[in-house]
Amino acid sequence: MPLPIAVQKHSPSQNVTAAGDWAVLKACPIFRHLDDATLRRVVARVTIQSYARGKTVFSQGDPGDAFFVVVDGWVKLSRFTTNGDEAVFSVIARGESFAEPIMFMGGRYPVNAIAATDCRLARMEHDSFVRSLESERDLAPAMLASIAKWTAALTEEIGALKVLDAPSRVAEFLLRFSTGAECSAQVPLPFEKALIAARLGMTPESFSRALAVLRSVGVTTKRDTVIIESIPRLRQFVAGD
């Protein structure tokens, strides 16, 4: 049985089981290549925190004393310009981690992390992680292998952003969050479309135009939900690009 994940007492209860939390962490790219026994030892030091939409996880300049995995919801990473405008660097989805390079290297967070939706985050403290590395000889090599493979995947994703046109980038995003459906799917957009556009490296106007192009392959929108009539057809559209 998976080791239960500690939940902070002040966190409100959520309709997600400990087994569900374990599954999210196990699928996270930074942990994906750890065997179950090693991951259980890491997870033993993890806590779960809940944040309401708009709440700050950490601010630019705060000590980088932890990294996070999104268990539920979405988190945006941003900075404010000298003019007071918010520049969004990335939007982190369920099952993805953030802030680990800063925690590993030390220093301060270079961006703000804000809950884009109500969310639950798994938090790994720097000191706890270092103790795990010191006490578990097989943990460091396993983590290095996992991080290397994750970095390669990120490089591939960045390359895709440069190669694919806007409609194909949006199509890939929708396929990723179609919850494993094989025929058709409905993908809820849990936050402002401008944030999705920022994640995909485009303007909100480009994102809207890309959605309009995808109508020709059976992609429509209804309020905050995108309806995909045919998953195979959308995959074929991306492959053709």
C-alpha cells in the first residue's frame, strides 16, 4: 500500500484520497523514474498545502527553501515589470513540479508563484530533502537520472513551441489534458485563457484565432469548456504539422 502523505492540519479537507495523491506524485516527471521504495521514502517527508485562487505560494525574493508538485489545480509563475504589469512566465499544471532548481542550488525565488485556481500542492522542504539524500545512498543517482530525463523532455517541449504553429500548439495542449480519452473529450479551462496563451508562448488573440482554426477538426468551445469531437482526428492534425 502507498505510504500516506502527511497533510498540514490547517489545510481544508479535499475529495482526493491519499492513494490519488500518491499516483500524482509517482507520475510527476521529477519522480517518475524512482522505484516505489525510494519514492515512499521521499514522500514520507512531503506535506500537502491548500491554496485558494489568487493566494500567494511564494513571492519573488523569498528564500528558496522548498519545491512543489501540483496535486490539484494550477499555479502561475510571474513577475511584475517596472510599470506594474504582470509578466507570466509559465503556468504549472496538475502533476508538474516547480521551484526545484532554486531549492537544489540555494538562493531566492526569482518569480512569484500564485494559485491560478484553488489548488493543492505537495511541498518538499530543502532540509528534509537533503536529509533524504544523506541517508539514502540510492536516492541521489535515481533523482539525477529522473531530472536528466525530465530536462530532455522539457527541451523537446521547448523545441515544439518553436517548430509548431499556434493551432498545433493549442491542439497538443488540449490533447495533453483530455484525461486519457481515446475517442472524444471535454477539456475544462480552469483559468483565464490569457494564462494558457502565456504557457504556450502566444498572445491571447493568437490563442483565440488558433481555437477558431481548430473548429475545422471538430474542436469547439462552450463557455469555459473545450469539446473535442475526435481525439484521433486532432492527433492527426498535430502529426500533419
